[in-house]
Amino acid sequence: MPYPYPNELEEIFTMASGQRVLLRPIRPEDEPAHHEFLSELTPEDNRFRFFGKVKELSHEEMAHFVNIDYDTEMAFIACTLNEDGARAHVTLGVVRVIIDAKGDAAEFAIVVRSDVHHQGLGWKLMDKITGYCRSRGLKTLAGDVLPENHHMLDLMCDLGFKKHIDYEERVARVSLAL
């Protein structure tokens, strides 16, 4: 039986700008907002996330991003909140992990919209996914980053990740022992 939606993982976060966002696990009904989020990424954000140019994702690909099995993967999204605290359904960032078959390591990917960079959201999303992985008893969290993505590499180092740059493959592998 698949894991039910984990409401207990929802939390409010206030960015440096003062804007409050809801951090929560992704759900299938997030597909329209997630599609809009991905389509509005800058070319650089798109390249840093997908390691190439992604013009548009099909419905099937998008469904794969939002319809997850909470037992083997997790994705946290950051959505805007209105002044009254109601959800505005605008996605500002997402971090996801896929847990390996042994259940002791996970691979992450993260992207935050350019207009909210330097607001603490990337740090908070990584902190949230790292805490989630620890709570699941995982031993390692790792991901690939383009070597020219200095902001992300600095963030990973600040969070205690170790990095190894493979110059032949043009990728930096970052990993954290949990």
C-alpha cells in the first residue's frame, strides 16, 4: 500500500524578503502550477537543473514529477501564501530525492526561481530534504551540480556537503554523510 500524503511535513517559512511560503510535499494536483513554474525558469536555471535546455515537458513527464510514491521518493515545493495565509499556488522552488533500492542513499535535485534567489529558500529546501532523509534513516544524500553553478556549490559546502569535480564529465558530485 502506498504511503498516504504526509501532512505532518508541511511548514511555513519566511524568506529574507519577508514573504511567507508554504513548504510541503508535492501532490498530483500540483501539475498545472508545477508546469507553470518550470516553464518560467530562466534559461540558466533550466540548464543548471536539467543540465541542458528543456523547452517543454509532456503531460506524461509532468505527471511523473508530481505523482510520486512517498515511499521511494519525496519532493518538497515552496508555494506562495496570500496575506491572509491562504495558498496562492505559485511555486517558487522544488527539491526532490529518489531513494535507492537498498534504502540507504538518495539522489537530490533542486531548483529555485531566479527572482527569489538569495532569500534563503534554497538553503531551507535543502535543510528540509536533508532532515527528511535523516528521518528515513538514509546514510548518504548526493547530487550532481554543474561546475559553473558556483552559487549552488557554495550552498552545498555551507551545508557540509563534500564535492568532487569530474572535469572530463563536466560535473561536480556533491555528497553528504547523514
